[in-house]
Amino acid sequence: MAATKATDIAITLEDRPGALALAADALGRAGVNIDGICAAVEGSRTPTVHLVFTRAAAEAKAALGTAGIAVAREREVVLVDLADRPGSAAAELAKIARAGLNIDLAYLATGDRLVIGGADAGRIAEALGG
């Protein structure tokens, strides 16, 4: 499967109706496409949102900033194409495990792609053949 590098931007939002819509609207108005998204409310009740971009990460950060949304973290991640069938993700994740690498972030993106983050995105991409 093909593995490419991308940018994951993590933001925190207020726990209120419309907060995520505001972020998405800011990106849309700036013409920035969201390639993947994962949102979760964790123990603090502060929603953490991960957005992945294959391009225009700088524009995304600027658009979010204009909307008053601070970027909590930005980092390089790996996008791997998956077949839409049972076991596809497991096969790719096993490659990373065999390389002795740990991951700390995983979520699905558009187009049957898996976002994978860890301490060394370059080594993860190598383990996946990218």
C-alpha cells in the first residue's frame, strides 16, 4: 500500500454547539480541504480535534487563527492507503509493529486512508514502504 506524509493539526475547542462547525467553516472559506478528521472529548471535557492535510497546512493554520482557534499541536504523520476489506488496517499496523515502532495516533481519512502518528513519522513511512 502507498504511504505518504501529511500534516496533523490538533486544536482544542469549547464544549458547545457549533464549535466544530466554526472550525470547518473557517477552513472552507479559506479554500482548504480537510483530508481527515477525528474529534473526541476526553477527561477534561475539552474537545480535541485532529485535522489532517496533505497540502495547505500553513493556510489551514492561518484560517483557524483568523477564526480565533488556536493550534495546540502540529506534526508530521503518515497516510496509508487501505483496501476496503477486513484486515487491511491490521496488515499495515503489523508492519509498523515488526519494525519495533510505537504509534500514538490513528484515525481514518477520506479515500480509505489511515492516518498514523508516532515519534518518528519517517521511520513509520519506511516501515510501510513509503
